[in-house]
Amino acid sequence: MPVISTFFGIYVRRYFANHSPPHIHVEYQGHEALVAIADGALMDGELPRRALALVRQWCLDHRQSLEQNWTKAQALQPLSRIPGADHD
């Protein structure tokens, strides 16, 4: 599962050919969650409140890039790296 972004110790990953609705997999300090691309809502799992707020805003800021990566992943194409909230 490729890492598409990292910021503040948060790892954002995408599976290829994954189930809908469009989402990302997020890992932070032993916590794991599925987060919706559309609005950054927590779909499954858990994240500390501050980490979830950062991921939610990051999703809103990069929604177009995330949706493009979702389309690429569904077609089993290479994914693009997306800058993190810390502008990596």
C-alpha cells in the first residue's frame, strides 16, 4: 500500500482497486483509520482529535489530487505524491 503523503508523523496510504466510497488509510502513533476523501470524515477506526482535524483539513485542501489518485488506484496506475500539511 503506497504512502501518498506524510506530515506531522501522520502517514496517508492508498490501496489499489479499493472499495467505495473513496477514502484514504491513515496511520498515526499506533492508531489507524479510514477517512473519506470528500469531506475528511472518519469512516472507521480512530485517530486522536488533533490528528483527525489535521487530516480532515488536509483532505479538503487536496481533494482534487486525492480524487485523481483514487481514479488512478482503481485503474492500477502509479499514484502521485501529495504534499503534506507541513508542505513536505
